[in-house]
Amino acid sequence: MGRFAVLMTAGPERAGSALNGVEYALRLADAGHDVRLYLDGSATRWPGELRTRVDHPLREGLDRAMDGDAEIAACAYCAAAFDAVAGCRSEAIPLLGAAGEEHGPDVAALVENGYELLTVS
């Protein structure tokens, strides 16, 4: 099976792209692939956004990812820049990197570990 890292930068202003990114990650996971979903850029705003929009179509997909269908994490640097740290923490989404200092995830390490990068913006 393959290894995929879905790097999603599509925030609430690009709901269609975000829905596609989560769908791609879940379909790959359903097929037995090792999948990691990373919220990057304005996509780090989704967890906080969905707390108030429980009927949004992305809610179910992110819930499935958070329940273990795909590993999920967010960029700490971007979450701080987009004022999204509290939303990520409220959903128990791990923050990678360091706010104001280091971007996460380490894409070079992902590639070295055999992950194919898929970007969705």
C-alpha cells in the first residue's frame, strides 16, 4: 500500500477545495493506504470554524479523520498566524512546528519516509 500526506491549505473561504482534500484523504485511507492529513495555512481555521457550524459538510469528514481514519495534525506556525490555535486545541488536533518560529509538518522528512505529497488549496 502507498503512503500519502495530504497538505490542505484551503480554509473556510474555499470550502469546495477543503471538502475535496478531506475526501481524497478518507478514500485513500478506506483503501488501506497510510494517510496523514495536515491542515496548513488558512486550513488551520477549520476546527474552530466547524465548532459553530456543526451541520457543515466538512464536519463529518474531519470527524472521521480525527477518529483515526487518517492521522491528522496542523501547522503551529500557521495556526498562530491565522488565530486558529484555540480551535485546533479544542478538537485535540496536534500542532506541529512552533508558533512564529518553525513551520510544520516537515515535508522533506515525509518524502524521505516514503510519503507522496498531495496538496489541496
